[in-house]
Amino acid sequence: MSNLVAIVGRPNVGKSTLFNRLTQTRHAIVSDEAGTTRDRQYGKCEWAGHEFSVVDTGGWVVNSDDIFEEEIRKQVSVATEEADVILFLVDVNNGITDLDAEVAEILRRTPKPVILVANKTDNNDQQYLAAEFYGLGLGDPYCISATSGSGTGDLLDYIVESLPKSSDESPEANIPRFAVVGRPNVGKSSIVNAFIGEDRNIVTDIAGTTRDSIYTRFNKFGLDFFLVDTAGIRRKNKVSEDLEFYSVMRSIRAIENSDVCILMIDATRGIEGQDMNIFQVIQRNQKSLVVVVNKWDLVPNKDQKVMDTFIDAIRERMAPFTDFPIVFASALTKQRIFKVLECAKAVYENRIRRVSTAKLNEEMLPLIEAYPPPSMKGKYIKIKYCMQVPETRVPTFVFYANLPQYVKEPYRRFLENKIRERWDFSGTPMNIFVRQK
């Protein structure tokens, strides 16, 4: 089960810098413009054999210049609701501001572990300044400098110590797990209810702690799988439903705990920025995908041309990964909802598909000979052998070449497309590696 750590605090205390430090990325260093980066808000951190997800709440605030305190309060309450550990970041040079005091007041009420982090402590003299933060009533401040990295090792040790001990209530491994995700009001609850139906034949509802995703066993019509509920289906919270941050944070866990994600898009609104955010989380976790265009019953003109336009728009936005099924459905009228489940099952089967080494070489080597990788610096690249790696999370293929460093991304994509043309890997991501033979 993946744990979630949220970084909260007022603007410009260094949340994004700390986020980059913890996730070891350098993508999107702090920018004052809201929404410039979609990358920096969610990432993975590994420390001392533990892996957990990190969410930077900073990137979600609208118009960073004139931040509404209300907006920050909302975010802090979402973070306390969803995360397992909260890092409350303050700035040593500014001392306690009114906004810090307000955030601390919300955090003192949560039963979750809150770690007070005094950032921008670049030298020993500044450590004495951190004493002021005892006034927030949240225990010892951890002095760090997110920029130079000093103090972050001790902080990570403490984070790992504070994470809840995982409950091993994960359902059986060989049964596929499907998660229904999408932004608010797109019809997630309706479609889950439609799947489950009133003639319930559900064996179990397995839940770990409340923080974890809830698994609902679906076993009828010859289909057997677990539905991973997005937390939003369980309870509507006091946080206003339209908060973008909220729906993505809720989806993260469901996505991480699933094999196939059923991404819902609203037919009346088309594909929006927030759909893309959730799609990027699905991609980063290498999960398989079925896109469902819901509320199709509300579209006045349903001819093939309209459908094709819709399909092209979705594939264009999600390129380069375009090989996934798209189903036009209506949770309300139950139109094609069984097809959604059939697609999800087919995509799961593609995810665990194995191609024998003999068959792979027989098909791919003549192709590679006909279209070899372009030569680099006068050297010819020869690929002599390929195989699918057994026991991987997603289909992974290795091609052995004499000069693997010269095989560039476009050629790897060419190889991937050729594999997809010959075998059905629709809906599932794929890894292509080129190694020294």
C-alpha cells in the first residue's frame, strides 16, 4: 500500500524545492505562475527501503500573487484528510506569520503525524532562530535547507518512522484490480453503482485503514475483479467538490493500487486540463488505461462523425500513448457499461500477455533488418536478438545491440509500434530497452 506525504505551508517557503529534493527531480523548480507545471505536484520518494508518494500542495493554488487564505485553508484540510504524514513548512527568516499560525491551528486538531520543518536554515546561527516555532505548538522543528539538502536525511528518517505500519489486507494478487478515476461530477459514483447493480453478488469489501482504497469484489457474468474505489465515492467531504487538488489527490491512491484505470471523461465538456493531470498520474505509475466518455446520452448529435472527432481529440491530447480503447457510455441509462468492463478485462489480459522469444525474434528481426536504426557517426547499429522480460509489472522488451547508446527514442517508438501491430497490447504501457549484447 502506498503511503502519502503532503507538504503544506504558505507560499514561498520552499515547498517545491523540498518536493524536488525528496523526489530527486529537478523538473519544475518554483515558479510564481500558477499552473505552469503539472509535473511537480506528485512524485515518489524512496528512503531506507521504503517508498512513499509526495504531494506538493503549493502547485495547486490559483493565482499565486493574490493567494486567498481561504484557498490555503482548504488545501491544508484536504491534506490532513488524505495524507498519512503532513510536513508543515515554515521559513526561518520570516518567523511565525499570521498565515503560519492559522495553518498550525488546523494542524493541531488532526490526529495524523505532523512534522514541523524549518526551511532555509543555511547556517548554524539560523538554527537558534528556529526556536521561535515552538510557539506553534507542534513539537520540535526539524531544521533543514531544501536548497542545499542539509538536514533532509534526518527528516526522511523521521518521515519513514512516522508512516503508518502497512496493513496486509491487499486482495489476492491474481485477480485484476480496476479503479474508476476522473474529475468531480463526471459520473464515477453512478458508474460504480451501475457496475455493482442492485442484484449484488459481491463477495467482499476489503478495506485496509480508512486511508487505503476500498476493494469491492465483482463476480458475475463471467467477470471476476476488484473495483478500487476512489475515496470520493465513500464520502463527500466539507471541502468544496470543485477543488482540483482534491480530486487528483483522491485519485492518486486508487491509481497506485490498481492494474487498470477506467478514466471517465464528461461528453458534455470534452477533455480538460484536469483530465490530463489524472492521465499523467496514470502514466507515471505505468497503469493500463480504458477511457470512458460518460453522459453520452446528453449529446444531441451522436453520429459516427461526432464520435470520430471526439476520439481524435482524446488521442491527440494523450499522445504519444494512443493505443487504448475508448468507450462511449452512459452510467445513467446503463448504455454500454458492460462493454466498459469487458474492455478493462481485455486490457488487463494484454497487460499480462507473454510473447515467446522464438516468435518475437521470428517477427521482429526481419523487420529490424529491413529498417535498421540510423547509423551514428559512421557506425552501424546491429540488433541481433530480442526477448520479453518475464515477471514485470508491464510488458517489457529488451533488444540486444552492439551500440545501444546510439539507439534513440524515435527508433524505440518504432519498435514499440511494430510490436503493437503484431500482438494486442492495447491499453497497456510498454517498456522498450536496448542493451549491450
